[in-house]
Amino acid sequence: MRKLLDLDKGEYGYARRYKNRQILLMFVIFSLILSDVLVSLLIFNTRKTWLIIIACIMSIPFARNFVNYLLIIKAKPLNDKEHKMADELSEKHGFIMAYDISVTDSEGLLFYPCLTVYNNNIIAYVNDLSGKEKKYTDYLKKCYEEGLKPRVCVVDSFEKFEKEIERLNSPKDLQRKQDLMIAKKLLTLGL
């Protein structure tokens, strides 16, 4: 149970936990706003009090959490069967898989259910590409770090994912450090 509460970005289940946390925060803040307004009306019989100013200020975090919830609601994380397949690939080829990676931009959110950074390559799995492969690929290119320009590949099946991994050589120690730098940059791009 403790593990479910302490999920970090990149771990399986993060998107679900983030979505639930946003709903809970919105409910709590909305309750505070509503009670603040009701107290103002019941005690002072007017809305022209300093309590209304507090309610207005509390609406800012409410709006922020509401927008974050609207962004993440479109995300479709891996189901248990797909997660098991991804873990098997990770164990078979010896790479670390990152889950529930979101990339936010002015146009909205792109969600990568799982991806890996392996030997200067970013290989991502997206359930439903539907003609958006270039968009998903271009956003991942934003993780270029200090002169590192990894090859980016976005696939829509685990068979293609495994073929891309099999084409690569095992990384050397220096490359592992560079892969870690790229992965850290990826984790900072979204929600």
C-alpha cells in the first residue's frame, strides 16, 4: 500500500495516482471555497466581506488542479496485460522502462504509456498513434541535453518495440550516463 502512495514519475501507475490526486484536491478546494462563501452569507448576510476575497484567491489553485485534471484525463495508461509484456521485454533485454510519461506543450498533452532510453535511442510505445507519429516524435526530441541528440522512435505495438531494441548494441558505461541524463530530461517535460 505504501508503494502506491509514493509513486514517482516514470513508475507504472503514476498517471492513475496523479488523476485521483487531482480529483481529491479539486474536491477539497471546492469545499473550502463553498464553505467560505456560505459562512460569509450566513454570518454577515452579504457577499461584500474579506471572506469572499479569500474564496477568490482559493479559486486559483482550484482552476490549476482542474486544468491538470482535464489534461491527464485523456491519458490512457497501460493495462495489466500490456504492463506485463513491457516488463518482460525490459527483463529480456536488460533496459529500464519508464511508464506514464506526459509531455505538455501549448497544444496540450501527449502521453507515452511506456518508453526507454537505450544506447542514445528513445523508443516509445503509444497505444493509439493514429497518424500522429511525427507529433509524438517531435516532442520527444525536446529532451536533447547538452549536445546529445538521441534517435527517437515511436511505435504502436510491442512487437515493433522489441524489433527496435534488438537492432541496438548494448551501451557502454559512458553511454549509460548519457542515457540517464536524457531520461532525467524526459521526466521534466510534463505533468
